[in-house]
Amino acid sequence: MELAVLFGVCLLISGVVIRLSVGLAARFGIMDCPGGHKQHAASTPFVGGFGLIAVLIGAALLGDPIFSEIPFLPLAAILVGSVTIFLTGLADDIWHLSFKPRLAIQALVALSMVFLGGVELDSLGELLPGLHLNLGWLGVPLTIFATIGLINAVNMIDGVDGLSGSVSMVSLALIALVAYAGNAGGYVIFIVALMGGVGGFLYYNLRYPGNSRARVFLGDNGSMLLGFLFAWLLIALSQGSHAAMTPVTALWLFALPLMDTVGVMLRRIWLGKSPFRPDRHHLHHLFIRAGFRVCDVVLVATVMQIVLGLVGVGGLLLDVPDYLMFGLFLAVFAVYFLLILRPWRLVPGLCRLNRSLGLPSVHIRGLFVGSLRKEQWPEILRLIAAELGTAYAYQFNVYQLGESTLDGRNVYCVVHVPAEGNDLLIGRIRRDAMRIRRRLARQQGLAVRLFVCRDVEKELGDELMARDGSRSADRRGVRRTLIYSAEHGQKLVHGDDGNFELR
């Protein structure tokens, strides 16, 4: 009950502080503007970290009631490091620092973690049978390297709405579970407070009914702060004579961000590019290209992190040797790296996975009803209008093909919907299309299909081009005449089916 109250209080603190920070973001230039490799549609405040730092400072001010089991010096080191890394990330959000000063400050914060907080990598565990790898003097540089890596791992996975927060929430929950089992009560309280801070951020960042896009972003101020806290927790709980977990378990509890970051950087090096050069080849970007909605990407990534984390927890509870768990982790990472190394092969496979799971495609822009007789289309349009209702704007276009058929079915109807970027609307369009298809099933010969963007489909590889391109070429080559057009709703669509594919 006390932990639940703590979580609720921290959730409220984070939510209120973030809400207040939104009003100041535009004045001080803490905004993420669209452009370059950033694909969001509107300028969005970078204030997610404000809620997290407010929770840390607020909890620390309560002192003994919350952090009674954490000594003063490590607690002071956590706060000093957190404030420093938060301010560095905030400066990067406003002035776009180069990676060199950021890395330098991250290294200094890691040093403070070692010499002020006493948190250092002393051992990597039994990575080889019968051989415990104690680091000795290598502990300090490896701690710095690991801390910098974890700080930037959260930063790099922060690519779509709700992803970094959801994956972080799962990792924090699993770390709290391990800390509780390892009798690290002080850190359990700390993690629960931090989870409340992340929850307050997710209220504004996650997509759900009533919140079609993120109202705030985590920003470097929040992602770097979260990464630093992950580094502290994973190292502190995996080292020493009373460690709650093994170092290999720590890898599993942070597996998805770690594999994504290392895999993407290795791929950039493989291609002769700078590992710090941003691109759109992270796993979440590939899922988006394959047609997954943002909310589905977050769900899939969260499930992946749950599964990977539970593998690590299971190995710890079952006392599986470190070298076996480490070998399994390397095998999983090798498979992951080979998949993302050639995205032009992975994306078509993910596209097929999206369809096999029955998920709506992010590229859906409407629906198609074909093989109509000329006298049928008014009745069909009335039925479609009744099924769609007035919940969203759409446009009817009815075309007659120049070539006649034996049964006179040379008319088709296209319904365009401005749904780009609206996950909930895309899902509704798909459900409406399925319902209309069932209604029209009694009328023999009619075809009801979804429409997806042709330009996006062209990016999905030669296999998709071979399947969809021939079909669209046949349809484009036939002369057609627009015989009816009407718009419903206040937002004008002015669509044309020449930019779409049937699905």
C-alpha cells in the first residue's frame, strides 16, 4: 500500500510539473520542430525530463521516509549526477550540442558515480565456465563506457510516441522485482518513485483514445536522465557481495534498448558511416515502414522487452550459469543484428507479419468497392454512408471504366479518408471496411478492399513491387470517367485513387 501511494504521488508530481512546463517550452525554445529525419507533424515541447527530475528532487526532500536505506553520499551523488545530466540534455535540446561535449559531461557524471557514489563495475561474472572475470583497474573505464552507452541507448530508442517510456517502465518494473527478491528495499522504493515519474510522462506521450498524438516528448533532458538512472541501478544492483542480480541479468533487463543501439551503431560502422550519425534504421522505424501503427509498434516492443526481461529473471531465479545466459544473449543479439543489417529484406517480412496478425496498416487511406453495375452505385453509396456515419471526414469518388464488361460491372467507388498519423482513425477505417464487406457479401461479384499509399508501398522492396505493381499498372492503364463526387465532413479531402494501391 505504501508503494502504491508513493507511485501515485510521484505520478501526480510528474504530471503536474510537465503540464506547467509545457507553457514555458515555447518561450525558452524547448521545442522539437519537424524537419530532417524527424517525421512528426507539429512542434512539440521537450519537457518529459522535467517531470522526472521533479520526482527525484521531491522524493529526496522527504529524506528518511523514502530513502532511509540509501546512504547519504550515494544519494547525493545520484542527485548531483541527475541534475547535471538533465541540464546537459536540456542544453542539447535548446542549442543542439555536438556529441563531443555531451560525451565529456557523461564521462564526468560516470566518474562521480564511481568516486562519490561508490557504484562501479568490479566483476562481469562467470562469462566463461569456471572463470570469474574480476575487472580490477579496468573497472573504472568500463563503468564510464557502460554508463555512456546506457545514457545514449535510451536516447536512441526514443523515436516514436510512447516507446521509450513504455520500454523503460517494463525494465524498471523488472528491476524492482529483482531488487525486491534480492532484499534491496531502498532501491525498490527509489524505482517505484521513478516509475511514477515515467507514468506521469506517459500520460502526455502515449497514444490512446482522446490523445491521438504525443503532447510532449521526452527530449534529451529526459532520455539522458533515464539512461543515467538505469546505469546506476543496473550497476549498483549487480555488483558487490550482496548483489541482487548478476551482470548478465542486467543485460537482459535492458535488452531491447541495448541491442537496438549497439546493432544500429555497428551497422553504421559496417557501411563506413559515423556511429553517431542519425538515421531511420532503428527497429521502430522499420516497423513503421512496414505499415505498423505507432501504438502497435509500442505494443510489440513492450512485449519483446517483457519476454527478454523475463528470460533474464528466469535465468537468475533458476540459477542458470552466467556463461549460458551470456551465450544465449549473444545469440539473440546476433539474430537481431543480421535482421536489421539488410532492412530491405526485413521490411517486407514485417509487412507480411502485420497482415498475418490482422493489424491495421499505417498506410491505410480509405476503401474501395469495385465490380459495380451503373445502376447499383447510388444504393451502395447510401449503404456506405450509413455505415461510416459522421464520425470522420471522407470523400466519395465514383468512376466508370471506358471498357465495358459482359455483365456490365464497369463502375467502382473510392472512399478517401484523411487518416495519416491518426492511429485510432486508421483502426476505425479498417473495422468499418470489414463491416461493409460483410454487409455487401450477399451481393455477388462485389469487391471491397482497403486503399494504401502507393508511394509508401514502393519503398517496401522488390517483392512488394512485384505483387502490387502489376496490379496497379493494369488499373492505371484503363481509361476512366468520374461520374460522381461528394465530401462528408468539414475537412476537404480532394483525393484521387491514382496515388493508392488496393489491399
